Amino acid sequence: MKQKLSIVKIGGNVIENQVGLEQFLLNFSKLEGLKILVHGGGKLATKLAAQLGIESQMSNGRRITDAKSLEIITMVYGGLTNKNIVAKLQALGTNALGLSGADGNTIKAHKRPIKEIDFGFVGDIDSIDSNFLDTLINTGITPVFCAISHDGKGQLLNTNADTIASEIAIGMSALFETTLYYCFEKKGVLKEVEDENSVIQHINTKTYSDLLKTKAIADGMLPKMENCFHALNNHVGKVCIGDISMLQPQTSLFTTITL
């Protein structure tokens, strides 16, 4: 029987909220069993870029990453945000190790091809070194990944944190019984956007198709749901979406997604 492994992705809105971040990390540190944390940090990167007079460009909610933006992202994601999280986890007794995809050659990617839009230094993932991660977590280390990959030729690449979490979960599913958690500011996937408590507690392939037809799921939730079903179709056992309380054993209000 495979050991259980939790892969948790934390959203930028939680990172920006100091009280929320502290509570999330406390919940994460208490999560039983083996675990991996993935984080972004886009809002802070945008804020720092503005302070330095660098304009942040977006297209359909996705960041266009030129050379200067990549420098900011590397400093914020791989430096300030990552090391703050690692230090706070150490204080909670979780032996965390901050990583980018370049560290240990863990996440290799290629620069996204130019189609209608040139996204710049944005990476689409090619491979996850699950054996390296297996070695780390079985020595009692909790990896904490920022949203940066590399191409194996010396180039860092900005990579969507939801996708990194999904691909790590897929890569580890051959070795572990994996559950993927997307933790953000909402209680789950909502039936009515204005009603915080209208959480759809269970979604499968059929109900997802119905929700798409009625446009109950749209905008920023669409790529997140695509990552969820991509993971489930590649042997990840279960995907959960909710707020910071989702990791607490007594919490029942969040969305569970299965095939």
C-alpha cells in the first residue's frame, strides 16, 4: 500500500494576508504525513515592479514575463516570499527546504512558443524529478517550491504555480497516493460568485460539464479546474479546493473533485 502524500498550493491572496498566512502555515504544519508546498507571489512581484518603475503586463490574467520582470519574479518568488515561508515553517517545527525548479534539476520546462501572444520567459513543464523529491521527503524534509522552473540550459522560467502543483502531484502519483490541495481565499468552487457559502462540495466529470454549460464556472476558475482534471486524468487520487480552513480535520466546507 502506497504512503499518502499531500501537495498543497497556496494562492497569492493568502500570502498577502499576514494573519491568513500565519494560520495557513500553522494548519499546513499540522497536516499529517508527507507533504509538499507550492506558492506563487504575483501580487508582491507586481507591487515591487511598480516601485522600480517596471510595468507589469498581463494577458487574460496571465503574466507576460520580459527580462526585467523575470529578475523581479526571481527575487520575490525565489527569495523574499519563499524564504519567509520556510522560516515560518521552521518556527512551527516543520523542516522545510525552499526550492525553485532549477534546484536539484527538479522541474524542467521549455519557453512557451509564440502564438498569438509572446509570453516571454514563461515556462511550460516537461518533466518532474520525482525520485529526487522522494529522497527529500523520505528524509523528513518538506519541499517548498516557488513558481520558477528552468530549461536545463541556464535559463530560469516563470511558471504557473497551479500547474507546478498539478505536475508535481502527477509526477509523485507513481510513488505515493497523492492528494492535491488548491488553497485560496474562497471556501471552494462557488455556485453563486456573490454568495461565499454557495460551495459546490463535490464535482466530477459530469457535473463539471454541466457547470461549464451554465457558465457557473468561468474566468480565473477555468484554468484552475483544467489543472484539477489534468491531474485526476493522470492518476492523482483526489483534488480539493478551498480556503485556509480546508486543511483542518474538522472542516467540511470545501470542494472535492474526482473523476
